Amino acid sequence: MEKTLLVGGVVSLTTVDYPGYLSVVIFLQGCMWRCCYCHNQHLQSVSPTESLPWEDILNLLKTREGLVEAVVFSGGEPLQQPALVDAIEDVKKMKFKIGLHTSGAFPEKLAQVLPLIDWVGIDVKYEFERYPEITGVPSSGEAARKSLNLLIASGVEFEARMTVYETMNASSITNVLKEIAALGVKTVALQKYRDEKENVVEHSIFSDKLLLTDISKCFENFYIR
Ligand code: SF4
């Protein structure tokens, strides 16, 4: 691979990062957003000197052939890295399914890699107009909306996931979920926010069973985690 992929970490076996398949997750360095609830702050900036060598990752994947079916590129924001396409091509040669976790920050780059991807987990962080309240970055919602529309149009299988943070407003959450259902999103996961000690900080929306039932009817698959 000519460009250098900056890898922040690897999980060599998980059951939860690619639905229905055992997978290896590769966490890439770098994210230009600054979400108030980010659990991967150590991956937000890039540190080439601390990157795991790509050859080591490929060697690890060789030991996983026949044991796991999928490799997921996560982050940080994997689409931020110029070397991602080459890395995906290396992994595809090994016959793994390819998963991608993305914030939706880079619609053009998403369009470029989608033909290589089997499944995507994409964040929907809040009402698109209110994204900066979560990400700290102006216009982040516009990029996310574009990415979601691209993904819907592509036909690639995906799940939209929302972390429900304590400051988020229930009607804004409901509005955006109904908006993405109307756009054509079929699978949604609402994720309870966990603090840095992994304690659940449960938003009041999770106690509103009537509202959750109403929202769930908008989707073919609706999960709470
Ligand atoms: S987009 Fe993801 S990695 Fe980036 S700051 Fe937000 S939660 Fe963290």
C-alpha cells in the first residue's frame, strides 16, 4: 500500500460490530468532529508514530481467515484517511466482508468507497440543523444528511444509529427519526449514552414506551441498546 493507513487499535474478535457476523474491527485515527459524548477521544487526532503497522494488521487477518467473516473499519472517522481505499482492497482480496462505521462527515469519500462496502453503520446524531450542538462543528449536519441520502440511494445494507445524550430534546429526536424514516431508512438503533465509566445515563425518552412504540412503527427494524 503506497499511502500510510494510521491505525489506532484493533479488536480481533467481536460479535456486535457487524450484525450477524463475527468480525475484526480496525480503529483508524483521526476525526474532525468533537462530539460531546465521544468515547474515542484518543482517536480524534492523528499520531503517525503511534500507528500500528498495516503489515501487522494483515498478518493478524491471516490468522483470522476461516474464523471471522467480516472486517469493520471504524474510528475516529475512517473516511478521513486517504489510504482507506487501498486498505479495503487489501482486505477484500482475503475474501472478508467489509463493514464501515462512519459519522457521515465525508459524503464525497463515502460515495467513492461504497462500491467496495458490504454493510455500513452510520451515525444520525440529532436533527440535522442541530448537529453542531453535538459535534461542535458548523455545517456538520449538512454533510451527514448528504451521506445518509447517498447511502440510501446506493442500496448498500446499513443501520442508522443514534446515541441519545442527556441534553438532547425528545421532540428533536422524534423529528429526525421520522425524517429519516421518510427518506427511506429501514433499520435504526437508539443507543443509551454511557459515561466514561460505562454507566448508562438514561434519557427520559427510554421510559416513554408509547413514544418508542410509535417511533418503532416507522422502521422495519428498530433496536434499543
Ligand atoms: S464522530 Fe465519532 S469519533 Fe468523531 S468525535 Fe464524534 S463520536 Fe468521536
